[in-house]
Amino acid sequence: MSLFRPARKVSCPNGDYWELYASKTALPSWRKAGIHVRRSGDPILDIPIVVFSVLWAVVVEPLLLLFVLLPAAVVRGRRSRAIRIEAVRTFPEREVLLWTTTDGSVDVVLDEIAAGLVAGKVVQPEGAVYSGRETD
């Protein structure tokens, strides 16, 4: 079971390619940088404010998310018995299907999900809870 390596890879009859990932860790969601600048009216004063705002939104805030939220998600996952299964398709557009199961039934659930995707269906395996679909 690995967060960065697929547990299974399958191809559907229509040519879709799915990768199944199983992990105890749910990665924190990534937010796009939102840069909000209040202008003072004086261009000389606005330059340092804009530089600071950009550095905060593009460098400091993502590093804080990486060093605070990611370790917290890993610790939460290590304490849990729940396994998160994600089926990811990246082409023609990214789509993610989510299931949750337990340690003991993860291999059986992965096999059933893979067989369902090969058949072109989203299945509800026994011992797992289907959480839905995400698209970007």
C-alpha cells in the first residue's frame, strides 16, 4: 500500500486508463494562491506591499501547508484503520472515484473495483463505502 505508487492499473473497454491507489493518508487539499493587495495610492509604497503579498502567497503559505498540514494528515492516517481507495483517470479530463474500506478487506475491495472498472462500471464492493466522484 503506497500513497505515490498505484496498487492496481486497469484499462476499460472504451480505452480509459485507471490507476487505483490505496492509502491511510488523505492528502490535504491544495489551494490556489490568492493574492489580495490593498493599494496605498503611492506607487513607491505599493511595490514592497505587492512583493510581500506575492512572496507570502507563492512561497510562505504553501510551505506552511506542506510542513504543518501534511504531517498532521500522516499522523491521522497512521492512527486510523480506514483505508482510502482512489481510482484516478487523467485523460481526457482528471476524474477521481473514492472508496473507504478497512485494513482486512483492502485486497478484495481493490480486486472488485478493478474488475468493475474493466467492465466499464463503478461498483459498490461489499466491505467498502463509495464516497463519490471528484472532477477538476
